Amino acid sequence: MKDRSGETVIRVVCRGGIAAAAIVVFAGCGGETVNNRETKTGNDAASTESTGKNVSFDADVGALDQAKVNATLNRTSDKLTACFNDGLRRIPFLGGNIKFALRINQEGVATVAYLKESTLGDRATEACMLDALRKAKWPAPVGGREGLAEGGFGFDPSPDERPAVDLEADKLGKELPKAKEAIAKCRSSASAGAVTTTLYVGTDGKPMAVGIASEDAKAENAATCIVDALSAMTFASPGSYAAKVTITAD
């Protein structure tokens, strides 16, 4: 599957609630390969690698073995599934899409992991998945100091639960400007770029869960601040059922 930027992403859609998700997130759902990027330096011949501990690179970014990256994801599948299942127990109608980005060093460690896109709306689930990706053992990049990988996943809410109602941000009432101001303040403290915040709002107007995503990895440092600020607010009631709202703050 290609997204609009032309990058290859994994697309996993699982139905059937907690029990099914525990089995088929990676093993049984349709999916495609992770995309990894190789930056052209204009001097490919200058990139060298020697055996043993002494490795010399002229390129900053090298290529990742696609098959090995996919194998790592398969080994991590149980942990990612557990993250989603834990979220479902707290928020029965949890669902959405994520797109993660990783920077992997020569030791096979994801030194940077963040969500470029997420409509899950639950930071606890998002953070759990990112933690699992960071702790995984990844293949070392070839021809560069680090490798870049991105992948996307989609999770459908359980068919046994009524989905949250989609709500436009301007329906949140007078607290919306305050929410945007709080997000901007948190972003500024982390020197982060634009952030997209997705939250579930209960019938009483109180957030049930808040999640964030950003094209800027530094936004990870603003996540707790944003979640705490929005969780303390009370918005206009969405009506007789919980709603899902996305706030974009440039």
C-alpha cells in the first residue's frame, strides 16, 4: 500500500474485539512491508564498512534490511497487541490509525521513536506501543550511522461496541481556545513543531483519554504536558454518547 507521499506503509486492520486482536494483529491480518529510507549523499563510493569493531561511515543515513525489520515487528507483535488490548479495556471503543517513525543506530537500538500520525486518541496506548518499538532489537543500518524506518497500522474499534461519535473541534465550546493555548504552551516548552491532538470526550464534557502526534520528534517531550492540560479541562457535552475530536495546533 502506498500513502499519498508515495511511501510504503504497513496497514493492519483487525476486527472482533480483544480476543481476536490478541491473535491476529500481525499473524492473521493483511499487511505490507515497512518502508525504510536511504539518503543519497552524492558520494556513495566513499561509504565504507570494515569487519569487527572498527566501522567507518561517510553517510549519516544507511539502508535497513527490509526482511529483518519485518521480522523484528513480528517478534514485537505480542507486546504491541497487549498495548492495544489494555487500551480497549479502558476505552471500549478505542480505534484509529497510527504512523510511527524510528531512527535506528548501529547497535540496533531505536534511539528515536515517535508517532508522525495518530488518531487513536489515547496517549497511554501510544506510549506503550512506542516503548515496545524502542525496546525491540532492530537490524543495524548498512552504509550509514543510522537507519530510518516508518510504518503504519490501523485498528478498528470492537464491533461489539458503539463507536464514539465524530465531533468537530469547534463543538467543544468556549474551552477550545484555552485548549489550543495550552497545547501551544506545551509545544513551546519542548521547542516542538505542529501537534495534532485526538481525544475522547465523555457525556459530561470531561476527556476520557488524549493522544498526540507530530511530524516533529521533539513533540514527544511535550506529550505529558499536553495530556495533563487537556485532561484537566471540561468541554461542552457532546450529547448522549462519547465523542472523538481532533484538534490541530500549528
